[in-house]
Amino acid sequence: MTINVNSNLCSQCGVCSKVCTYSIIEPVDEMQLPRVHEGMDAICVSCGHCEAFCPSGALMLADGSNKAHEIVIPKGAISPENLGHFLKSRRSIRTYKQTQVPRTTIESILDIVRYAPSGGNSQLVEWLVIHDPHVVREIAERTIDWHRELVNNGDSMFSPYASMMVDAWDKGNDIICRGAPHMIIAHIAENKPMTMIDAIIALTYFEIAAQAFGVGTCWVGAALLAFQEQPSILEYLNLPKGRTPVFPMLFGYPQNTPQLIPRRNFPHVTWR
């Protein structure tokens, strides 16, 4: 990737060269503006550090985009106290309204999520958004069917857990998908297992950003186990060829709103 520099704005401060992730931007001197070392274009991962840290807004990656930069939120605009309270207020939501979240809202959340960090700025995480509540319910039913098989077969590892899940379901309690209207699944290429970490980070961004839109979320490990152990359920998801799910997350508008922040254990820290 090459860079475009506005000579009228560039102050030749050299910041872009200093912050470049792979040190491929030549230091500025009196005779030349910033530029990528010859033959180093392919090394650039388009992380945008050079753009982001340019004090005068003179630099832009030459990616063909004409979209104007968004301005970074100023320091102090969000106090540590307010941010702390916001993050501490996050709760896993297990009771949902049946009002559907508009697709435009989901797209707005994902627009934030695309800025989640990824290894080498690879941005390889993709998404399956299950917007149809009937499909979410079908996933829950298929997951319970798999649990019934475990109980009937006397599976030594999963049987006690599966029995509890089936019993709750038979009593009318959707303990799998909690009656959520929607599910989002982060998926990655089967041959790039390390990007699983990127997917978990992105899902964490999703659950934090969703809260700002009044949308509740819940990680759903029971469904993940079914995806991993029951091929027919994975086939039902119909992910693109060569993709594998990392983790599913329920989401929707909460029926109940938390009022207080519960206590948590203090962190165990070792200082060196």
C-alpha cells in the first residue's frame, strides 16, 4: 500500500515514520515528503497508524477511498468513571422482548466492530447474522435433539449436563437460546485457527457496542458445543465453504434492565 501526502498540509514532523508499525515510511527531510520505502509497499498492512497519528491530517492511505476521516474523540470526553460504569453495567441477557432489532441497528453495531484489533490488521473475521427468530428457535431445537441423543446413549462426559438441559426444555424453558430473536456467529477460515482470537475480540466489541444501542447479548456455549459435535447442525448453519464457527452470541432488546452493579472478586495480580 502506498500513501498520499497533501503537501499543503504536511508539516514534515516525521510522526508518521515514527509510528509506522513496520517502519517502512522513510523519515522526512527538507527535500522530501513522507513516502514508503521503495519495494516495501507489499509489507504495509494498512493499519492506518500513519493516518491516525498525523497531527495535520495530511496523510492518507492510497486505497482508492474518498471517504473523509472521522475525528478521534478528544481526551477526557469520556471520563474513566463513566467508562468504568458503562463496562461494569454490562450483563448477559437471558430474557428478551420479541421486538426485532432493525437491520440498520445491527449494521451500525458491526460498523463499530470492524475496528476491533486483529493480528497484522488481517480483518479475517466474518459474520453470520441470524435475524429470523424462527431460525434461532430451530437451532435451539436441534441442539436439544442432540442433547437427547447424549442422554439416550449414556454419554459419560456430557450426559449429566445434557439431562439437565433436556429436562429444562421439556418444562418449557428454552435454556439454549433463551427466546432471543437473533443470533450472530463469528466465523473464520478453517486453515487459519489463530484468527479465533481475533473473532473473540470482535465478539467482545459486539457485546459492548450493542449495549450502547440498548441491545442485550449473551454468549451461548451450549449451541457452540452442538456446532462442534453434531455435523447436521453445522450443516444447517450453511456457512460459506471452508469457514468454521468460533462462537455464537444471542442478542435482542432486553425484557429487564439491570439497576445495580453486582460485586466481583478483586483481581489477583502479581507484580514484578
